[in-house]
Amino acid sequence: MFEYQPHLSGELLTMRPVTAADYSALFAVASDRLVWELHPNSDRYQEPVFRAYFAEGLASGGALVAVCRETGAIAGWSRYSFDNVEPGEVEIGWTFLGRAYWGGVHNQDMKRMMLTHAFRFVDRVIFRVGAANWRSRRAFEKLGAVLDRTEPPADQTTQPTKVIYAITSTAAREHGFLG
């Protein structure tokens, strides 16, 4: 049985289940407009929009808070989901990190922990992202994920095209993300 909210420990970050008490610290990170500039929902820096996003993540039962090991500060979050995946897959997504944690190493540490955990239960992990979000797309490719497919928008007038990246445990090992 997949454990949606494990406690994970990496070199730079730890991850734990999100709680309602994490709202203020997470919003402090998410209120930076630049965190969302490439995201299809680029208005998540606004409190009412973030509040709905946070509530959805909390209700999902799969959201994890990323905490900086050095300072104890909340760095961001990510989550697991089995919605809209094929058998033997899990999705990792909804990830954001504060700008102090940009540059790749914190995101890689986060994904290494999450991938290691996920591959105890599934064969493939997918990442769904807006096609124009090149920052996230490059990050997935650095992990060893490959472009798997394009997902056309459900609503042609408001939703951007999404792309789905996939990674197997073999590819993750080849890229040094699993032991």
C-alpha cells in the first residue's frame, strides 16, 4: 500500500506531511510572484488563490512540506497523486520552492527523496506541467525524465497544453538519483 505522506530525509531538506498549521509559512514562500511566473496558474501568489490551492493540497492526502535542514525554514512543498495515472504509476507534482532554494540542488534533493519512496511501490513516476514552463521541464530532464506525451487542454480558451514527463527507476539510477 502506497504511503502518501511519508517522513523523508535528504541531504538538504526533510519532508513531512503538510498540516493546516503550515499555511502561513507556505504562503510566505508562495506569495512571491516570481515563484509562479512560468506556471499556468501564475496568480497563485495572491492570497485567495493560494488559499484554495493549499486547501486542495491538504485535502489530497498526499502533500508534503519541504523543510530546510540547515535553518528549519519551510522551503516549499510537493505531493503525490494517483489521479489521472496509468496502473503502476504515481504522479509527483504541485511542487514549488521559494527563490532562496532555486538553482537545482534543493529540487533535486526533494525529487530524489520522493522518487526513492515512490519506486518502492510503482514502476514509473510522471510529472505533468504546462508546456511553456521551461524551468520545470529542464529540471525533469536533469532527473532523467523524458517527455512522454502531450495532453491537450480540456478547455481550448483558458487552459494551456500540458506535457507529461516520465521516469523509471532504471533511468533514475542511471542519472544518479537512486542508490
